[in-house]
Amino acid sequence: MEDNNSLKRQLTKSISIEIIPVKGEVEINSRVWAINWFNYKSKWLYSLYNRLAAKFVIRMGGQLLFKGHNQKTLLGEESYARHTLLIVTYPSIGKFLDMLLIKAFQLVGLLRVKAVKDFVFGFTRRVDDYNETTTPAIDINNKYLVFHYQGTIEQSSLNSLAKNSGLKTYFSGEKIGQVKRFEKGKKPVVAPFFMDGIVVFETKSKNAIITFVESRGFTELINVNSSNYAAIFTRVK
């Protein structure tokens, strides 16, 4: 029997999955935020997958934090762009891995493979101020700036710049783990997760987002990174 504290699970006789820590150690029992960043092959098929998968996520204590669609890229290479961002929080990586062991969920997961492309997935920990007992209200009329990067960001400076431009930090996470898949007879595959951090800002003004991204302060702050990507997103319930 596998140690409950292990970050690895045997899914089938020939396939196993492991969470690879990318910054120190990853606690299996600490709350995590999973980043799903992808394009569609089939939007209706993904909607079907999403409805079926949701009950398994809820059973494990998971909760949707954010779902949004890309409206306009403001900064960065198109290779880093995706149509949809989904952020789901789980009570722990252990709960997420346990969900993968459910045979019915494995079958549902085949729909996702058929439904999406350019799939980027990994785990983050929150580095912004938030109240774990409070669920933020959803206003689908708000606009969102999604910013991800490779490198480092001075969080307090970023938050201050955003606030001065009329933006509120809705979510900020730093990468803590990537998914590695092992299959008998094949080389291990690490799921792509090319961002070291991702931040979601909320505002009522599209112009406020554009002004912030084009500001001197923001440009100087992110210049030290090896990559930066920013886009305007709309919220989807």
C-alpha cells in the first residue's frame, strides 16, 4: 500500500502520476490552487466533461474559484496565450490525487483529452491576502486582467501599482508543483506549466486594465522576467 504522504499515485497497472515539487517541498495536505490554461478542440464536449467532472471535484472538497475567456492579448507572445483560464482550489494535493484514482473520473477524463488542446496545468499556492472562509462575489460584468510570468515579482509593489490604477488583486499564485506521468514502456512526461506565477486582477473598467499594463511602473517591474503575458478576460459563471 502506498504511503498516504506520497505525492505519487498508481492509476492503473501501467500508469502512475506524480506531483513534482518545483520550489522546495510540497505539503500533500496543504490547500492548493490548480491552474488550467487551455484552448478548445470542442467547446460543447468540454462543457459535457465539465458538468460530469464537477461532481467529483465537489466530492473531494474542490471549488471553482475562477473561469474566464480571453478577450484580448495585451502583452506577450501568442505561444503563451490560451482561450480559457480555470482556477480550482482543492483542500490538498492528496485529495486531488485521490480523485484521479476513481475509475468513473478516469473515464470522464477521456472527454477532456478529446475536448481541449494546448493544455497547461500545474499547482500553485496563494501569495495574496485572502480570507479562506469567504467566497468572493461573482460579477460577470467586471473585467479581468490575467497576467502570468516566468521569473519573480515583488508582490507588494505589484498590488500597489494595480490599486493605484483602480484594479483589485483577485488571485495571485506561485508555482509549487508540476504533474509527471509515468507509463510502462514509455518515457515519463511532465505536463507543461510554463508560468512561475499568475495573477488575476478585477476591475469594472477595460480602460483601467489597458492603462495599467501600459504604465511605466508596471513595465519596469516586469522587465526582469524572462517572459510576461497579459490579457483581458471576461468572467464565466
